[in-house]
Amino acid sequence: MRVAVVGGTGDFGLALAARLVDAGDDVVIGSRDSGRAEEKAREVGAASGAANEDAVLDVELVVLATKAEATLATAAALADAIGQTPILSVASELRFGPGGARPGADPRSLAERTQELVRAPVVAGLHSLAAGKLAHGRLDEDAFVCGDDTDAKALALELAAKAVAGRALDAGPLESARALEGLTAVIVNLNKRYKGHAGVRITGLP
Ligand SMILES: NC(=O)c1ccc[n+]([C@@H]2O[C@H](COP(=O)([O-])OP(=O)(O)OC[C@H]3O[C@@H](n4cnc5c(N)ncnc54)[C@H](OP(=O)(O)O)[C@@H]3O)[C@@H](O)[C@H]2O)c1
């Protein structure tokens, strides 16, 4: 699969890129700075690095992996360059305050709001995979993907299966991204409370 990772110079995007390279995918690292993208691409053995608007051209899937606060502005800026290429949003909006992390204040997910800005089908997933662990290899966890476009979701599930040794699971429509993004706050709080590195495994499925 040929995949662009927008914001692929960051902790999560680069770790994901490394796992996709391991799996034999053709990965383009995207950045606001093409030089940084090329440097990071060399670091993980990706096919190339480029400015975000060039990275998204001629790929099968675009992973939107900028820092969460930049997701909507980046999606809007890249909408024309991305065209109809499916987008995987991995972003979770978090608020920090007394007692711990909370989901973002907007009742809709970042992924749903991203969908309003682009013509491409948006799916969401991989929120529960920690960059720090993913950088060292496939995770012994499950990964979740949700979305309304069947083909886009199938592509994202194929990608997710390369990041985890557990299962890549279809979590339903794009609105489920509200729960998947919110789960990130739960994981952050568990890590802090129990001083660990939580991941998720679903039981009871055939
Ligand atoms: N960290 C995790 O464990 C984890 C796990 C699951 C999902 N996620 C999600 O993955 C995404 C990336 O997380 P991260 O921890 O890798 O974030 P990060 O390192 O803070 O940022 C990722 C990249 O975003 C780009 N960026 C920063 N500010 C930007 C702006 N104003 N406009 C456009 N691009 C900007 C930067 O790339 P350039 O400066 O090179 O353009 C940076 O390398 C987030 O949406 C997060 O919710 C993270």
C-alpha cells in the first residue's frame, strides 16, 4: 500500500511509518518542512519525505497525524491536494485539568469535523496505540477503526493490522470516533494513576 503520513515527523506518525515500512508499505513522510520530512523518512527507511501538500499526491491512503490541535486546519488546507483519497484520522482532542485528562469539549469527534472539511471519505482509528510503544514494534493489543465508507475503512483496517499483533477491529460508523477519541483520555488517566503503559484488548469476540 502507498501511504502518506501527514505530520509524519511526530512521535506517532513516525512510529506508525516505521511499522508500515516493516510490513513492506511504500510510505511518504509529510511535514510542513520538506527537509525535515526527508530526514525523518531516511530515519525509518520510508520511500520518501515531502511537504504535506506533495506527500498526499498519488497515494492510496492519507494518515492525518499532525498534533491534534492542527488537525482541522491541516485537513482544510490539504483538502484539494487530497481530493478523493481516503483519510485516516488518528487524532484525539484532550483537555487537561484537575483530576486528569478529559475528552475535547465539542460533542462531535475531530474525525466528524474533519469530514465536513474535505471531499475524501474520512475514517478514524488507532487512537489507543501509544507512540512510545509503537516505535519499538507491533503492539500486542487490538486496534479500532470506524467510518462510514466501506472501502476506506477496509484500507484503514488493513493498515491497522500492520501496527498490532492483536486484531484490527471494525468499530462501526464514523460517529463511533467520539468514543475512540474519548478513550484516549481514559488511557492517559490510567497510565498516570497506575504508572503504566495501558493498551486495549477486546475479549469475547469469535
Ligand atoms: N502520541 C501518541 O501516543 C498518540 C497515540 C495515538 C494517536 N495519536 C495522535 O496522533 C497525532 C500526532 O501525535 P504526536 O504525539 O505524534 O504529535 P506531535 O509529535 O506533537 O506532532 C506531530 C506533528 O504535527 C506537526 N505539527 C505541529 N504543529 C502543527 C501545525 N500547527 N500545523 C500542522 N502541523 C503541525 C509537526 O510536524 P512538522 O513540524 O514536521 O510539520 C509534528 O511533528 C495526534 O493527533 C494524536 O492525537 C498520538
